[in-house]
Amino acid sequence: MMNKIYHYKPNGEVPAGESLPEGVHRIALGVEYCGTRLRGFQKQKHDPQTVQETLEKALSKVAAEPVALVCAGRTDAGVHATGQVIHFDTTAVRPTKAWIQGVNTQMPFDVRVHWAKEMPAQFHARFSARNRTYRYLIHSAPTRAAQAAREVTWTERTLDIQAMRAGARYLIGEHDFSSFRAAQCQAKSPVRRLTRLDIGRVGRLIVLEVSATAFLHHMVRNIAGVLMAVGRGDRPPAWVGEVLAARDRTAAGVTAAPHGLYLVDVQYPPEFALPAVAPGPLLVSQPLGTIGRDP
């Protein structure tokens, strides 16, 4: 069988042994944003208030040429990120400082670039990613806090963390997560491998830390909604297993608000040597894998 002939596509996957066209550079950026006023990551025809459009406009100005980008994972309206990774192809030659400070000066303060690195042709922000981690922040108190009101999810009900942990155990491993995907999810398969789901208290917040190779649309928010129902005592922990087994979105129907959700980390093969960053957000300084663990 003859090998397929490789044809370069901007920002596309480049097979091993192939290279970018002469004069083309692949740049990766580490991006943080507060999603409160934004309409999500993906660019939209009739709404400029997206992370993608904000970044592409700023990058195009610095590069002095049109720039399109690819991200590790698209986030919904109102969702935040501290560890988003993007890449773009460009013929522009700029110092690293220009891709960081120069781009930041062209953007509003709720979108920031923290690092930049020229990457080999085989790097792809989406397809090279091996694991993604989200944190979901919940403020459980009788009165909603005035500060960070749109950066955490508030519930006036007291949540039982131990019950939530018991329910979370049903979700660890590889499962059909049809009950936890949005109706508009476009993923070909509902099967995902959840590698970690930790729950703990950080100061006045309850934090869920969820890791998987990939996620379905609304999957983390739906998991948070189901576990909050268990934490409130509305449902027993075993109900989580029943919802999972049903493979039917209507079995749960609980989608938590977007405000508390953060994409905090994307892992890539070590040969790409991307800069290590604290997962965040600022309200949660604990390293990955330590939420809910004894000090």
C-alpha cells in the first residue's frame, strides 16, 4: 500500500518525519482567562467576545499577518482557564517577549499569555495532549459572597463532602458517559477514561479536581451537578452509579453553573518540554493531586 502524500495545512497535524514549510514557525502559548464576560473560547460569527477572537486579533497585530489558532480544549461561555494551551503557525519571526508582553498589551486584562515557546512540527495543542485537568470551585454558605461571585459556584445548602466522595468513586475508570454529556455534544464516542476525581475543602471553598484523557461537552459540569445533589442529601451516593449505568442524559439532568469551572492543566509528552505552571486559580494554590489529601 502506498503511503499517503503529506500536504501541509496551517495549524494541522504533521506526521513524523515531515516538517513545516520553509519559513513557517509553530508557536505554542500558555493562556489564562476569566470567562465571566466572554462567550466561550470558540470564535463566533456574530459575537466578538470570545477568547479565540481576542487572541487572534492580538496575535495578528504582533505578527503583522493574519493568525488563526488551535486550542487544547474549547471552553463554554462563563468558564475560565489557567492552563489553556494554544498553537499557531506563522511566518513572523519575533522574540519570545513579543509573543507574551506584546500580545498582552493588545488584549483586555481578562485574557493573558503567560509563556511562549517555538515548537517542533509534530506538536499539536489539541491532538498531542495526553491528559486534561479541570477544577470546579463551590462556595457553600448561607449567603453568596460579593467577591468572586462569578468566579465560583454558590449554593446556600451545606454539602457533605464524604457523601460526594462516595458517589465520585462510581465514575473513576473507563465508562460510557452518555448520562453526563450535553445533548449537542459532537464527540463520536461517549466512552472516556476518568483517571482522577478528588474532592476536598480549600479554605472556604469545596474543590473538585477531575482528570481524564479527554472530556465530553458539559461532562465536568454535569458531574459537578450530580455530586452536588448527593452532597445536599437529595440523592444517595449510589445514585451516581445508577445515573452512569443508565447511559441517558435525562437520568440526571443536573448541569452545574459554568462560573466555578476552570481548565487548569493540559499534559503533553515530555519531549515537548512545555513550561510548568501552577494550576491555579489564585483562590486555590494547592498543587495538582493534593486536593482532599491529608497534609
